Amino acid sequence: MYKDVTFEEYALARGAALIRFARLLTADEHRAEDLVQDVLAKAYASWRRIGALDQPDLYVRRMLVNANTSWWRRAVNREVAVAEVGGIATAARDSAADSADRDELWRLVLQLPARQRAVIVLRYYEDYDDATIAELLHCTQGTVRTQAKRALEKLQQLRRPAVDAAKGER
């Protein structure tokens, strides 16, 4: 799809999608933009090789996942991401209940380990199949399914106390 395009064409066509993907991975809008900028700078330097691949977009997304993982591993990095309030335009389009449900679910997703969160984001937000996710995360399809299963179980466990607390308030 993006094979044999110039770097500029690729960055223009896919930049917004890459930032959206990075935001879902990092849960921090500003760090996501920095992450995409760093990865695109690295991709630019190697674009002859990356652009010649069958699926350069998957390669760049893998670079984003790896860069995000590297950021978390650095011991010197002490930044803490905080939840941000959605924009006014988003609030106007969504009903309050839908917005609250999505916000609650996203807060639960943020509590997942990085690998499980990456699988959930790639599967349910980016709509990739297990084979593509496995390729992006350098693991087997079985590992993807296991991580997804564990993530969903963890989300159910995390959601149960919140639901019980809401019932108790009524």
C-alpha cells in the first residue's frame, strides 16, 4: 500500500494515524508526539530500506512499539503521565454516558502491563489480526492470544470493584 513512496508522502499520509497509535500506547499526548517524531527521524535515515519493504507501515509501527518499550526501560526517565480531560469538541459529540464509559475503560486499560496494553490497542483500537500483532511485537500468535486473554481477564477483575461500588451508591 505504501511501498515505494517517498518518505515525505508516507509521513504526510500516515502521520496522524501514527500519532493516534502512539497516544494509545503511551496514554500521553505530548510523549506520543515526541515518540512519533523520534521514530520518523530514524525512519527517514533508513527510508530506502524501509520504503522498499512490502509493508513499511507495519515496520514503522513496530519501531513505535519498540521505542515506547525502550522509554519505559530507561531508569533515568521519571516522567509520569496523567489523564487529560477530553476536548470540548469530543464532549459535544458524545453523550455523557458513552464518554464516561470510554473514559472508565481507558483508565482500566492504562493499568495493564505494557505488553498486554499493546496487544489490546493493536487488536481493538487498530483492528489488526493476531498474525500482524505477532509480527509487530516480535512474538508468536499464541503469545498474542495469551496476552489478550490475560488482559481481558485483568480488565474484568479491575472493572468488577468499580461496578460493585457503583451499585452500592444507588
